[in-house]
Amino acid sequence: MSDNKNEVDISQLTFEQIKKIRAYLKKLIDNGGSDLHVKSNGVIRARINGTIVPFSGSIFSYDDAMTLSKEILRCRYSELVEYKEVDLVYQFDERNRFRVNIFFQTDGPSFVFRVIPMTIPSIDDMKYPETVRTFTKESRGLVLVTGTTGSGKSTTLAAMIHEINTTQKKHIITIEDPI
């Protein structure tokens, strides 16, 4: 065992917490939700059709949240301790993955799991106005896509980049937080 208290001994983990969370992620997927919110000393909640609803009837304890942090992050756990937040992608299965933000709040670690679609929608699929397509034809400039959480920024950018990739030979640079 290491002397560094921030290192995780994987052999000591049972992965029971991640099994619980996977059940909630499955429920989220089955209900067409977009986000799963897990907060230390709070009930697990989901965003479904833009509304946050309780998904569990019991409190997710501080100890369970700390264990979940270690189970998900493993060797990156020390990064969470040092920077107080970590972003990652969690592959649920061959059809579903999540962008995950783990961060500390007053009560301990919190987690937000955001569904990331595996297929890239087209501008036509999304039924965007033709104006959106005009941005993909610009040869120079900067395009900013802004909006509130869940408003479709990443989906819009993915559709625009897909349009450029399938119709033009261009070099594309994107910056998104989290990357």
C-alpha cells in the first residue's frame, strides 16, 4: 500500500456504488433523460424533459459518494483531491456514454452524468433553420455557440462540424469546456 493517502488501492474497492449508479443511468436512458445528478447527502435526481425529478427515495451518503469517486476515477482520484473537480467520459455500454463532472461541494463529492449521443445528428435531422448551415460555409471567422445547460450547444456544434466534414475539405478547431 502506498504512503500517499490520495492514491486508490483498487483491490480494496467492491464497485458496489458504481453498480448502484449504473442502475440509475439505465433508468435515465430508459426514460429519455439527459442528466443524472448525484449529490453527497442528497437524493439522486434526473433531468427528464428539462425538469429535475427525484430518482431515488434514499439519501446517497458522503461515504458512498467518496467511494463512488474512487471507483470511477481510480488512479485519477488524486486529481479530484487536488483540483476539486474532474471531467471525464464514462462508457456505459456500446450504445451509451456520458460526460461526467465530479466536483466537491460543502457536503462532499457531487456528480453530473450527461448523456452523450453516439450518433452525430445532421443539420437536417435537427430541423435547424438554414441560417445554421450558412455558418458552416464561412471560410474565416469565429463562431460562438452559447446557451444555458441542456439548450443544445454541443449538439448544434456536432451537427455543424458533421456538415463541414461531409461537404468540405477544411481544418476545424473547436474549444469546449469541458473539453
